[in-house]
Amino acid sequence: MKKRIEVVGAILMRGEAVFAARRGPGMTLEGYWEFPGGKINPGETPQSALAREMREELNCEVEVGEFVTTTEHEYDFGIVVLSTYKCTIKGTEPELSEHAEICWVPVSELGGLSWAPADVPAVEIIQGDQCA
């Protein structure tokens, strides 16, 4: 049985643009785009894990807001259970450190990026929200 890996991702929006991060060399799923975040440690809530991961990965503070979705995707290394939340940046902008690239992407262009499979359902929800 494959290991289940509980992770969280931050959906940061600025007007009609969404923040995206591309996984860097040597990272699992190298080259794929994702919503930044990471693993939930024992004893952490998803929200506290997400705030911690944003500080560690992007040197920024966020306010974790509305839950968006939870998806599961089976990779060769395990089953990723990804919960995404809408977040608001508090203070300084995210800084590139662990990822190969970070950028703000217009919602209309999200489909042009190669998203990590676990992130795709959240991308589709965001695109649907913008059409409503």
C-alpha cells in the first residue's frame, strides 16, 4: 500500500491573476507548476501548516482563508492528499527560494501551464469561479 502524504496549497489571487510556483531541479515533480505549500506535520492544522510553509518556502506571511477543495492523486512515490485554501498576503511579496520560478498568471492563462496533477482540480475550480 502506498504512503498517504497530507499536504496543503495556497491559492493567492491578485485581481484576475493567480500566484504559481514551478518546481525546481531535484524536486519531486520537477518542472511542474503548483500552488505553493507543503506537508502537514503531526499536530498541525492544515491552516497552521500552510502559514508555516509559506514562511519557509517564500519568506512571506499569509492569512489563510476559505477552503477550496481536497484532491487525491496517486504518484509513483505515494498518494498525495492536497487541501487548498484561498490565502491573502500580509506584508512583503513572496520571494523565490526553493522553486525554479514564481509568477502571477492571469486566470485565463492557467491552462497553458503544466500543473502537478494533484493541483489540476483546484485550477479548474478557480477557472470556473472566474466564469461565473
